[in-house]
Amino acid sequence: MKLSSKIKMFEEFTSAEKNTETAIDSKGAVTTTPTTTILDDVDHILGDLETLSKQIDEDIENLMSEFDSINEAEGFMDRIMKEIKSAKAYGVLTANYRKYLRNKNAAEIAKKQAEYKFEEEKDKHTKDREDMIKQKFQNMLDKVSQSNNKPSVKSAKKDKIRDAKMQALGFVKKGDEYVKDEKAGDALKRELELAKAKMTKRHDNEIRDRTEAITELGADNTIESELMKKRWSIRKLEIDDEEFMNHLDAMAEVDLENITDEDRKERIKQSTKQKANENKAEFDKRLREREQELQDIQNQYDQQDDNASQKEKDARKKIKDLLDAHRNYLNRISNTDFNNLTENDITDIGKKKKTYTEAKDKVTVNVYKASESGMDDETATDMENSMSDMLTTSIAPYKTKVRGMTKNSNSTPPPPAQ
């Protein structure tokens, strides 16, 4: 194989001052090119590559910046959609959790009352049983007395009846005396224990079923929104605290009603007070923790929204104001006893309804469209429909009650009878 030039050693190639490279042009003329020229070309190419690399890095950074901006916009819409989907679950939990919890607590109170009643009636049950036995055998004795049998026959029959009676009452005859039969006493004790076990199991099953209903309520109404999860955790904690205190007082009241020992009553009062104080301290601690968690999430979302345009920020605020107003209104009406309304209830519900209605009127399809740059009309309309369905569904169970409340509060009372 014929080469156009000889193969150089590494030292020859890099020695620019001592070596030249032989080249053959298209006409066959032989020329020489200094190695420095080649090295200059290589340096130039490397410089161009470095510049190109920097330009690519800058382009990637710009692209990632745009991508991050898109993600932030999608993050907002994703949050809002999750809040919309979660609002129905939040409403169901708010409306039903307290009721389910009270049902479970009521079952526990019923069990305690049944236990006291059983102990109270245990002695009565024993006495009634003895009275029933005595009456049964007395009837038999009366029947023998009224018979036409000879006195000796009557006496023998009555002795047998008396022996049977005493055995039925738990005594055995030893010589001419009757003594208590421990085995008979054990039998009665087992009978009472079996009755108590059946009663306890029945109440335990009721408590179990109502506890499972609470678990199922949470499982069937999952909250996807992290923000609303924290809000519900705070609301649930408040309900738990209120109902725990009510339940604690109710259980203590059952004890005090059924105990006659004054020292024991005092111990129960002190124990109840201590449990209440411990719960208050634990509640305050957990409430602070959960409120801080909620604030951390809210700060994170606010920081993301800082990168939005002013138009997007204004639209997002209207949407968030609507969700907040809806949640506050729903909390109020779902925890109101409409059978025992006060003037404060009517006033407060009216204010929250007004705030909610005004916030709702401000959020139109155009607001949803403005909340994210580039959103099309179809997506904005879908969001508006989803929000409307959520709001209507969650408040529907209370619509008639609120309307009746407003009607009653605005009606003029009838004139006094003449």
C-alpha cells in the first residue's frame, strides 16, 4: 500500500519547530505544511466545540426553565382538580364523622349501663329464682295437705317435697340438718357468668360494628388533595377532642349514678378531671403540629404560585377564595343542630352563605381559563362544570334546612291572642 506521506512518530508530530508534513496536491506537486498549522486548526476546532457546548448548555437551561414554568402551572391545576374531587369527600366526612363517632360512644355507654344493671339485678335474679322455687314447692305441699290421704302418707310426701325443695335451693341434708351445697352454688354462679358473657358479647359486637362504620366512612371518602387532607385532619382532631370530652363526662356520670361509696365517687371525679387535662394538653400539642403542617404546605403552594403572571395570580385567588368559602360554609351547616337554632346560628350561617355565594359568582369559565396560560375553552368549561357539580352535591343535603331556617327567621310572628 502506497502512502501519501510517511508515518511519523509522536515526537515528530508534536515538534512543530523541527518537522514539516509532506503533502501531495491534485497535480502531483509536492508541498510541505508546517505541523503548527495543523495544531492551530485543531485548537480552532476544539474552541468551536467548546463554544457549541456552552451554547447547548444554555439552550438546555432555557428549556428546563420553560418546562419548570409549565410544571408549576400544571401543579396549580392539578391541585385545584384534586381539591374539587376531594371537596365531596370532605363534605361527607364533615357531615357524618361526628354522628358515627357519637354512635360508637353511645354503644360504649350502653355497655357500661348494662354492666351496672346486670350487677344490680344479679341479686334480684337470685332472690327471684329462690322465690320461684319456694312457691313451686309450696303449691305442691298445699296440694298434699288438701288430699284425702292418711296423715302418715301426707307426712311422708311432705318430707320428700321439703327435701327436694332444699336441694333445689342449693342445700344438702346431713343427718337432721341442711347445709349449703357449694356445687349448687357454683352452678348458679356459672349460670350468671354465662348470662353476663352473652350480654357483654352482644354489646362488644355493637361497638365493633360502629367502629368499623367509622373506618369504612374514611375508606369510602378518600381525600386526594394534600391541602384538604391537612384541613380535614385538623377538623377531625377538633371533633375528636369535643366528643372525647363529652364521652368522658357521660361515662363518669354513669359511674356516679350507680356507685354509693362516696370515696370511690371522689376518685372517679378526680380521675375524670385528670384525663380531661391530659387530653387538653395532647390536643393543643397535636393541633399546633397539624396547623404548622398545613401552613408549610400552603407556603409551598404560595411559593410555586409566585412564578405565575399577575393575571394567573388574580384568577387563582378567586378560585382559592371560592374553595375556602365553600369549606367554611359546609363546616358550619354540617355541624348545626337545625332543630335547636339560636340567633347566633342564623346570623353566622347567613354570613357564611353570603360569602360563599359572592365568591361563587366571581368564578366564571373565563376565570378558570385565566388561571393557567394556554388553557383552552374546553378545559376551562370542564373545570367549571366539575366545580359546580362538587359544590351542588356537597351542599344539597342541607339546602332545605337552610331555606327553612331563612324562611322561619324572616317570618313575622303571629299577633298575640286577644
